[in-house]
Amino acid sequence: MPRSLKVRQDCIEKVKQAVRRNGFLSQQALAEELLMARSTVVNFLTGKRVDRAVFVDICEKLSLNWQEIAEFDRETALVSTQETQRETSNNYADWEEAEDVSTFEDSQNKPKEAQVIDTFYVERPPIEERCYWEILKPGCLLRIKAPWQTGKTELMSRLIHYIEKKGYRTAALNLRDATQEDFTNLDKFLQWFCTILADRFALTTSVEEHWRKSIGNSKIKCRSYFEKYLLPSESPLALALDEVDRIFPNREIASEFLGMLRTWHEDAKTRPVWQQLRLVVLHSEIYTEVDINQSPFNAGYEVVLTDFNQEQVLSLAQRYGLSFDIAKVTQLMAIVGGHPYLVAEALKQMRQQDITVEEVLQTSHTAWGIYSRHLERHWRNLQSNSELACAFKKIVLANSPVEFNSELNQSIAIKLNNLGLVKVSSNSVMPRYELYRQYFRDHFQNNL
């Protein structure tokens, strides 16, 4: 049995229809549901090879018979899983680059910056307008901070789409596309970083050749590659880095790489070539192992994504074609708040299965409910950090907000807040959503 598979060319359209039929509004949404890198999903959807187990998992999620759509050949059988995981797609062809699978039928009536192919995107004013304004500034550093599954990547896609219409060159990198080998040391990571960009812009000078001929350390070689080959152009370069948190466990790489980004942003104040760069950094947490003044996390402009309000939830429900009113919105938000993914997932299930809010929420906090993957991921994260797990256990088992004390200090609360699990006030903390209280209370009580 081959170790990797790809979708037959004559079945690609069938696969795309399955994505729509199952209610996934973007590549990112499908990737997050499967707990996979977006590039892996892109490879699958565009007929590139992926690991056989991954291929089968995606087909199961899309209710497809994997044997009916897989292409079996000798070449497929010879490709290793490792090579498959490194293969990325820079040309999505018929699959729109802005991620989304639905199209505006009346886009001519929308503002130009909103003419993105996603009728389900809910704007959170004034966030989008400010981002459009900031990204046009020479040497811009735009930081988008929010917990997992709250819309960072979707906002990034809109920014990329907007800036492309302005004639900018663009590149969006997800750091989860880097393998563990790429994180071996700073030199390997920066070579991977430059190689992805070289491939994106079809540069003729190879990164390996530049590295071999250049003098200085890895950061100097990376800088000179940008200055010689990436930045000199009539059009600015917008570079978006998604899931920057991925580098945090690698302390040396994180400190040096983040410091390098900060330096590039500051260089734009005095060096015209660096004014060509527009940096967009997406992250959930702030890396605290490096001096804040040596990282990008207190430079540039920060955008903190907020939850949806009642009007925005109602608007989204109407786009799903549901008969909703404020009473139903209130009922839904009492459990999941305004969390973009949790709200959208509930609405999607209601549309697909023709069920009520009550029916969706009845099992929402269980292991077989619609949020099981989302909740299980949070549970795994907590299991890997006993300090956070202990603090969160105290919070969800309490019947009222927990005040800060020696066992639950503000630093721990902020970490839980960055994960999207709690709401922090001036002197206390509580579960962010009732869904989390119910699910994690059951889990902690069953694991006493």
C-alpha cells in the first residue's frame, strides 16, 4: 500500500463540492477541524500528494470514499511521507487564494476593500478599516493577536487580497508548515524561511547558493537575501506570518527571529529599502523569554480581535439562511459567547441538519458534541502544562469568579486568557464561556 496518495484530477471538483456540502467555508476551517496545517489541506484539495493516513482522515471528514478518488501509481508509492509533508502549494489555481469557497454575487455593491470571496466573513469595525490603513504605511509592522479559531487567518486573507489589488507583492507563510528538522537551529530555520519566499516569487538565485557565497552569521545572510533579491522592486512586499507561536518552544530561534523582525521594522525609519516591507504577524501569545524591547510585540500596531456582538451573530445567522431573532442569539451566546468559530459551527449544524438552537446546545459540551475537536485540543494543551491545568481547574470548579491569590496569580491568568479559556478582570478571573465551564468541569471531576 502506498505511503502517500493524491486526489485524481477528474475528482478534484467532486472534492471541492464535498467541502461546500459539509459546510466548511475556508481551507483554514477544514484544517482546524482536522487539526492539520493548512498547507496539507491545500495539497489535498489541489491534487498534491499527502500522507495516506491524512488522505483517509480528510476523506472521512468530507464523507468521501477515499478509494474512489485516490490515484494509485508507482510514482505515488515511491514518495516518502516526509517529502509529502514538506510539499507546499503556492498556486491554488481554481481554489481561491483568500481561502474561502463561497463567492459574492453582488460584490459590485460592496466597498472595494470588502470585495473578498467570503459572504460569511463578519466585519468587526473599526478593525478592518484600521488594518487597511496601517498596511499601506512604509515599513509597517501589523500584529494581529487573538486566541485560536477566532478569525486571525481570515482577517489576514482579506488584508492580502486588499493589498494585492493595490499592486503589492504578497506572501503568506504559516510557520506550522516548517518541519521539526527546519527548527534544528537558527541557520536551518532562516534558510527554510528564505527558501519559501524564493519559491513564492520564483527567484533564480537559490538560497543555498546565496548562503554559501555570503559572509556573516545567519541573520546577516537572511538580511542580505532580502535586500538583494526580495525588497528591490517597484512594488512593496507584504509578508504575513501566521501561527508565529509555533517558534516559541525553540527559545534560541524565537529570540533571534523575533529580534530580527523588530530590527527590520526599525530599519525602515532610516533605510528606504526596508520601507518596501510590510510585516503582518499573527499570534495568540506573547513570547516572554526575550526582552520586550527586542521583539516585535511592543512595536508597530497591534490588533486584538474581539468576540462577535449580538448584532454580528444575528447577521451571520441570516447569511446562513436561518430564521433567527435576538432571543435565539441570546440563547446561543449564553453558552458560546461571541466566539467566531463556536458561533459559526452551531449555525452550520442548524442549517445542515435542520435542528434548533436547543438541540445543538443540548450535547455541545459532551465528547460527542459538535465542539468535541475544539474542546479536546484545549484539553490536550492543558494536560501538557500542569500549572495552567491546576489553575484552570480551580476556576471552572468555582461557582463565582476566582480572585487572584498566591495559587492563582495574574501571570497565570493572562496565559489562560491568551489561550482563550478565561476572562480576566482587575482582580478576578472566570471561564470565558459557559461551554468551557461545563466541559472542563466534567473532565476535571472525572479525573480527580
